Amino acid sequence: MPRDLRQQARDRLSVLAPAPGDDTTPARRVEQDASLVGRLLAAAGEQNDHGQEPGVASDDVGAALGLFEDMREELDRLETQVVMEARRRGMDWRQIAAHQGLNSSQAASQRYQRLMTRLEEIRQGVR
């Protein structure tokens, strides 16, 4: 999806009111973890740009790396839920593909199947 269309999507969704108790939703946890990673990178970048002694320790970087698997799993789960909602509302795979920046309905359907397989493997402890 082109950058301007992604921004249009952000603008459109930003007007939705947050749900009560929004701090504990999976989407909110992903947002918080991504913010923590962004803060770590900003702090590390500032230190490098000014030639200061690093205040971001290797353990901090390791902790940030440890967040990605959970974020990836939550994002996969959220994406499958949004695709299911799109299908429930009558969107066909071609429309879903267009919104995901994919070239075909087959690509969108296959992506959904890969996500579902990955989540099932995680649930069963295979991954």
C-alpha cells in the first residue's frame, strides 16, 4: 500500500474513540512495546550522534529484541481478526488484497492462511 494511502488509513481510524479500558487490549500492548523500542533507538541514536558514553546497555538492546516475538504474534492475531471482520462485512479477497497492498485475491487469501497456520502452531507449542 502506498505511503499516502497508509496515512489516509491512519487519519480515518484516528477519529475512532478509544474503547473503555483500552490500556489492556492486545493492540495497546503492541503500541506500548513499539514505543519502548522507539525510545531505546532514539536514546541510542542520540548517544552515538553526540559521541557520548553509551547509556543504553547491551541488556537494554537485548530486552528490546525480546519484545518482537510477542509483538509479531499479537499483530498476526490482530490482522486475522480484521480480515475476518472484513469477510463478515462482505468484502471479497480482491478488496482485502487492495487494502493490504497485495497484488491479488489469491495473495490475500494465502497470507491469511499463513497467519492462521502460524497462530495455530504457536497455540500448539510447535513454534
